[in-house]
Amino acid sequence: MDLKKISDALENLVRLDVKTIVGSYTEVNGQLIPDKTARTIVSHINLLDGDISTAMHEDFLSSPLEEIRQYHAEREQQSQQMIQNNIQALKELATFALQLSRQQQDQDNLQELAPPSNTTTPFSQG
């Protein structure tokens, strides 16, 4: 794996893209590609510093597409909240996994310290 691929992967981890397309589009490798006549709003949200960049066609500034602009803004907020919820869930999962790992390690340490059990019983004569 080259440095460019690693850099791109890291960029994808910290950037959320929200795209609204009004009109025709095609899907190529999971990417939505708007046709030339389509109108789009695209927002890039940096998850580390919270910076949001939005680009839109001027048609979204007036009716009837201004309602779509509001819809896009709501989707931005929903996306940010979803990411925050996912981050919190990952933190909780990591904490739980760490606790389980520590418990297992403690149990292993106790077993190492315990004297070997005697599985044979002496016979009593008499």
C-alpha cells in the first residue's frame, strides 16, 4: 500500500460528505455522479475540527429549490449527530473490550499463581 492510499484512507475517516442531487445521476463504484443538467448541493464536514464547506448551484437560493436547500441542511445535522452517536458507541465498545481483556488477564494471572491441584487421592488402608 502506497503513501497516497494511506493518506486517502485517513482523509475518508475524518471527512463526511453529504450530497443532495436534484435531477438525473449515475452510480459508479458507490459514487453518485450527477448528470450535467442536475442541480447539486455538496457539503464536506471535517469531523476533527468541525469545519463545514458547502457548495450549491445558485438555483437553490430561490423557489422551488430553496426547500431542498433546507432539506440538505437538515441532512447535514442528522449526519453529524449520527457520526457523534457512532463515535460514542465505538468508545463504549472499546471500553467494554478493554474491561474484558483486563478481566481475562487477571484470571490468567490468578491461575498462574495458584498451586497445582492434586487430582489423585491417596488410598486409605485399614
